[in-house]
Amino acid sequence: MFGTGVRLDHEVFSPTIHRTDPGLDAATWAAAHRSAIDALRTEHGAVLLRGFEVCDPASFQRLSAALVDELYGEYGDLPHEKDSDQVYKSTPYPEDQSILFHHESSHLPQWPTRQFFCCLQPSPRGGTTPIVDGREVYRQLPEELVARFTEHGIRYTRNFIRGLDVGWPEMFGTDDRDEVERRCAAQGVACEWLPDGTLRTRQWAPAVLQHPTTGEWVFFNQLFLHHTACLEPSMRETMRALFGDDESTYPRSAAFGDGSPIDDGTVAELLALYERLALRFPWQRGDVLAIDNMLVSHGRDPFEGDRKITVTMGDMMVRDALPGGAPRA
């Protein structure tokens, strides 16, 4: 499949391609074998490239560019790496807390179908990037819950409160309110300006969809990053003290698409399922994890010490291009 100079196994992570010939250039090799890598990624959801010595943002960008038609450089939720408009830093989040499983940008009208993570510095303790196959989540969820998520989708509410989340100028890349309103309207996102200048957005997105290549059903969303049940208990109490009992005033919240609440018990059931299905591997310097963002979700475990993971993404999918994918008002 890949010729000489590499070795494929499933021992560390399923599957892992090891470079055995130190003379192989990562980007050149990847471009020549892109179709085979894509096939593995579609089958398994993710492929780990190990030993290719991709140890700086520039070489990571070259490798990523070899495996997509187009890299995406306009994602507002992540800060860019210095001197790069297509490589991002990983999510700035407290080291002692988990980033829960999510499909990147699945709550937005467009998202990357391809996403890459590069380990420039593994942490000495923790810090793995677990993944979960959304096809298996779909298969194992109770039928009645799948039916409800499929019928209603998820309504995401977001308040861009400075100091508690990314600010709206950073998210949209502009401080022009009219431009923000124009973009929201074009994407079917309801928005309003609160008296203190905070931007509030509400948008519907599917929770379940069919993969455009395989036709398989996938549980595909960002429920855990928005539902208040996923906040640390002390943080949820702080939010309640600051904003009261109306959780739609918190920085992020989520409900079923018809506005009915997604109860805490359902979220706990989902979290337990994801944890049972999660795959993890210890990062090594120079590792590159290539995922199909529509097939697998990813997260981040707590860690101690120095850790540096960079991110690229590309080959964007527009929701309207999917059957039944048009945004709801």
C-alpha cells in the first residue's frame, strides 16, 4: 500500500504509519500516498503518522497541505501560531481540566472535513488527545434518543462575554457590528446585541448526519462543549451566581432544536458512552494525527508540565451541501 520506507501497524493506535527510512520527506511521501492514507482514515476515522520528524509549524503545514485540497486559515476560535496563517495553537484551556469530545465546528454552518494535530512537545504526564468514532456512538445510543436528536437537532446559544470566552471581534475577525450581523444573517444565525455590548447568537445545527462519502450515520455535534452540565460544578455555581437560573445567559448553552431542555441525565449517559469508546495513545514528539472530523470527535485530557500541540484543518464542508442540511430559523 505504501511501498518501502514505512511500516503500518495497529499496535500503538489504529492504524499507525511508522517511517523506517529517515531519508523520506514527510510532505513528499504524503502527497504520493494521499489516496491510501485517505482510505485508511475513512475506514478507521484517524491515522497516526509517527517518526516523520515533523517538529515545527512550517513542516507541519507542508505535510497537512499535502493531504488536503485546501487548508483553512480563518477559524476564529483558535489563535494562530506565530508567523503562520494556517497553523493554529491548541485550545487555551486550564491544564488540569479536560476538553470534552467534539467534532470541530459541528455547530457552525461549515466545518473542516480534515483535521490534523502535531505534537511539538509531549507533556510528561497526561495530555493525550482521545478520539471517539461517531458511527459507533450512533449505533450504541438508545433508539429513542437517536430519534429525538435526529428529529430536532441542537440549538446552541452563545454569549460572547469577554473574560469568560473568546470575544466576538476575535471570533469574527472584525469589530464592525454591521459586518457581524451580515455574516450571521448569511449563515442563518440569529444574533442580538445586549445592552452591555455582548453579542448573543442562537443557531440550530444537526446532531446526527450522514457522512457524505460513506453514507454512514454519525452522531456529530458539539453538545459537550456547550451544555452547562459539562461545566465543572464550581464553575456552574459561579455562572448561576453571576447570571441566575436562566442558562441561556451563560457563555454557552445547548438545548434540543425545538427549545426543549436536554436534561443532565442524558448528557451524563452520553459522556459515559464516549469514555467507554475512547481511544488514546501517548504523544511522541513529531507525531501527526490525521482525523476525519466528520467521523470522529476528539478531546484533550488534563496534563502537567510543558505541552505543545498545533492544529491545522481543511477541505471545508458547507452544511447546505448535505441532504436536509439547510439551517433552520
